[in-house]
Amino acid sequence: MKLEECRVEIVGLGQIGSSLALSLLKNKAVKQVIGFSRSRKTAALAVKRKIVTKSFTDESEIFRQDADVVIFAVPVQAAVSLIKKIPRGQRSILFMDVVSVKREVVQAARKKGIPYVSIHPMAGTEKTGIKSCHSDLFKNRPLIVFPVNPPLHAYKKIMNDLAKGIGSFPIYVKGAEEHDEVVGVVSHLSHLFAYTLLHTAARESRSSRIPLQSFWKCAGPSFQDASRVAGSSPEMVFDFLWSNRRTLVPILDSAVRELSTVRHWFKSSKKMEMMKWIEEGGKLKELTSSAFNDRK
């Protein structure tokens, strides 16, 4: 299977799904992109803006589009539901998903025994919907990849071509457990901290009787950057946080221990320990900056 000869169907035309479609077509990485959306308005807009070659809105037609590759770009539970509906005998189609929590979708795909590779483009903004799509959304961003059925070597070239076709680069992980742990730390925890910052500000406003608006007016770029993702779709964020709750509980325990240690240092005036912790954090940040720069 050569990607440039493939008809790719993308189920779900939100920001990620529509950006995938637009990137693949713009870079001529595939032969054709077919898009599904329940919204007639979204489906029509996708064709009008040349995000997809053609679109449809009838869910019963999802597995009747004569596609070579089908990508589920929908929330976790919706992807699981769709996988369960895949007709028997679909051995010639390569199925994928772009959900941010993999355990349940992988279990469903394994039960079906269909050709399946799970991917996760580590990109996106707090904006939602097809109007926020961008052909460069994935540029220089990692594309997490791991095979479900069959082994990786069967589809490694097409996955490398897919990453290249959207301007990304592949990062291969062992499976759903490793993916959910890593993404839990580098993505989901950031969302939890963003909401924590905002709720803490609101609580401090109530207890101090300082108007909440005063906090917002005084907030600088660091607060805005740290809370940016709280502007994301609540339904989308709830879906991936709740789906990954088993992995996130020990991660949150670790984060709480860090904050508890800092609290102890403040109360007991442990200046040296605090300074060392800050310096070590700065060194860790340098490592992340080097990793980001290596992508360019």
C-alpha cells in the first residue's frame, strides 16, 4: 500500500480531523480525502474550502466509502463505538484513530482483529471546529505511533509517509499503556493545572474579597500561557481526562507530593532546598527546550 495512491476517509471534521485532511490534500500526500460529519453545514464547508475531496453526513455510510485508510478523528468513546460497528471481513482497509487516550480503542480494535495503527498528533489549539483548521497545524510536531494489528513493519513506511505528508515526524511507542502515561504527563496534567490555576484564583478572590476582575487585569503572560488550554471544549477535555483517569491518579499523586514538599519548605524556611529545586527545574527545562529545537 502506497499512501499517495490511497483514498483516505476521515471520520470527524473538528480541528484535528479537518487539519489532517487539509494537510494531506495540500501536500498531495494522498489520492483523495473523504470527510464525514454529522453536521450538514460542516460537511458542506469542508468541500467548499477544499479541505476534503468530498463529504457525507450519513453515519450508516461510514464503512461504505471504498476507502483504503479510515481515520477516526472523534472523541474516545465515539471511536470505541465506531470500531465495534466495523463490519466483519474488513481486512483490506487500514484503520487508525487520533484520540488522546488509547487503552479502550486498542482493546476494541484487537477484538475486531482488523488492520489497525493508533496515532496521536501532538498538536492543536484551544480553538475547536472546522473553522479553526490549519494546514500547518502539525508542522514540526511529533506524531505518536504504535501498531495494534499487525506488527509495525507491515505499515511503517505508510506511517512515515503520513507523518511527512502532514509536516510532522513519527515517534514510535510500545503501545497504549506507554502512550497514555506519557501523554498523561506532558498533556493532560497541563490541562488539570490550567483549571487549577483558574479555580484557585476564583477561590482566593472569594476569601480575600478582592474582585476577581482585579486578578485577571493583573495577570501577565505566564498566567495566560499556563491557563490557555482551559479555553478548550469542555466536552472534549472531559472525555480524554475521564478516559485516562486510572493513569492520571498516580500522576496527580506525584504532582501533589511535589507541591506538598514546596509547601513544607515555605513553612519551615528551607531556602536552600527551595533554591536547589528551582535550579533543577531550570535544568530540566533546558532539556525540553533542546528537544523542541531538535525538531526544527
